[in-house]
Amino acid sequence: MGSVLIDRSSWPRDGRIGRITAGEYARSYLLLAAEINDSWAFYISEDPRTERVDELEADDFWATDEDTLQLVGEMAVVWADESQDAALEKEIFDIRSEWHRRRRRGSMIRSLFRRPGQSD
């Protein structure tokens, strides 16, 4: 795990996973995803591999670009290595699979309503 530049233009579409090491959510995992306009989505969960699943603490909220940098700093997030990111996300959150289904569904709907000869 290491430090990461939080920049909307280079942030992965599916977000990044990190471990929160300070503050209210210390020891929880963070999935940070860039949302529309100037907001970021924070998905927070305790580790279901070590905690009782029926008693897991979790939270989610949105923050502006400026607030995101401050919040991530206050949380002292240690980011997962990109090679471990997908596996950790599936084990901890499993939100991305729903995002991928929605994107596919949206893409199929757009293709149904596209006029002949029209491109995306």
C-alpha cells in the first residue's frame, strides 16, 4: 500500500481502495470514486473477513474536490497496490459488479434508441 495522487482526470473509473488509519473510521476500508461534477463518493466498510458480517460498520457520503483532499488526509488513507485493488474491492464492498451491470444496461438501452447511421 502506498501514497496516491488524487486527481479527477487520472482517477480510475471504478475508484481506488485504501485502508483508513486515523479518525472515526480507522481500520476500515475506503472505496473512493470520482462522481459527477466536483463530487467524490466515499464508501466505507469494516473488513468483513475479520468482523462479524451482521455487525459491520459501514457508511457512505459525498464530498467536493476540495473537501475530498482534506478528508483523505485526515483519514490517513494508505492505498492498496493497484494489482490488489480489484480483489480487495470484491471481498470488502462488491459494489463494482453492480456498477458494471448498470453501465452495460445503459449501453444496451442507448444502442436500442440509436438511429441507423448514428454513432455514440
